[in-house]
Amino acid sequence: MGIRRPCSALLLAVLLGGSGGGFAQAAPAFSDFPAARASGKTVKAIDLASDPRARRFRTRLKPSVGRKADFAGHYVVVTWGCGTSCQAVALVDVDGGKVTFAPFSTSLGAEYRPDSTLFIDSPEKAILDYYGGAVPPYPSFKTRYFHWDEKARTFRAVGDRKVSSLRDSGGARRRCPRDRETKCSLHAPMLQTMPAPAHGVPAC
């Protein structure tokens, strides 16, 4: 009697299940990462002494003054262009004006909410809009998910996913199988610290 070989689909699932980076199932939701508290304050002034780079980028940070928190309960997100498909990201705390620079830049904008600590770089819709709804097999962009760790005051990577799409004959958008470079199965609790890049915050 011959040896039975495992189903190829099951074997593939096992192999992919151990690799980090992307998502085999649903992407993280804002409700998965609720903010611990919400502040009704506005930024009164920017604490330029809170980060050695704050003074250099004070003009970019200035628009946060007078704004209410729009991320993680008590932060105002500030972004500015740092090149083609590049936006630098900083957080200004409404409670005192302290500045925190993200250790990454976004490519096609970001999505975030005042009641959640989830920060999305290059949302799926932005990528679809960039390519006019027809994303090539190997796109230049992917959606990345970060969680703001309030205790450590840093962003942690939750995962990423590449976006693929086709339009059927009726014009409706439908999802396609992800390409072979896509990694799978990284769950929300498996957080990784994002190290700051050697070059620091992208220049404006």
C-alpha cells in the first residue's frame, strides 16, 4: 500500500501559515485597536524641545496648532511631502504639544481615526484609485498596517498586504488571488517594532 501524500492545498496553507508580513484573511480593522482614552483638547503650542527634529520641521508641524485629536485618542497627525509618492508623518500630542516622528513614511496617504490606534499607510482604496481600479500583477505599492503602542510611544508593524483587482465584464470590481510574492498569515497580536531608518525623517 503506497504512502498517501498530503493535499497540496493543505501543505501550501501550512507553509504559508508560518510566514509573516501579509494577511491570508481579513485585514486589521480600526475596532481591533481601540484607543484607551479620548481627549477633547486642541493643540495649544508645539513643544519644540520634545524631539531634536521638531525645530527643523516646525513650519510643517505648525498646522497642528488649534486642531483636535484625530488619532489614537489624543494625537494630531501631521504629514508633508518628502518626494514622489512619499509623505513624512509626525504626531503632535494635544496634551502638551509633544512631537513624535514616525519611523516610516507613507506612499499614497494614510487612514486613521481618533478612536483607534491603528494607522494605515497607503489604504487599499488609494492604491486602487492610483491604478484606476486595475492594479498590475506586481504593484509598486502595498497597504501597511501599524499599531501605536502608547506605553512605548512607538509604532509597531502589524502586517501588510498587496492589493490586486480586476474588473469583470459588468464593470464591477472583484478581488483576485494575490501574487506569488505576497506573504500570508500575520495576526494582530504578533507585533514587531519598527526601527527608525538610518537616514531619519525624510527631508522636506
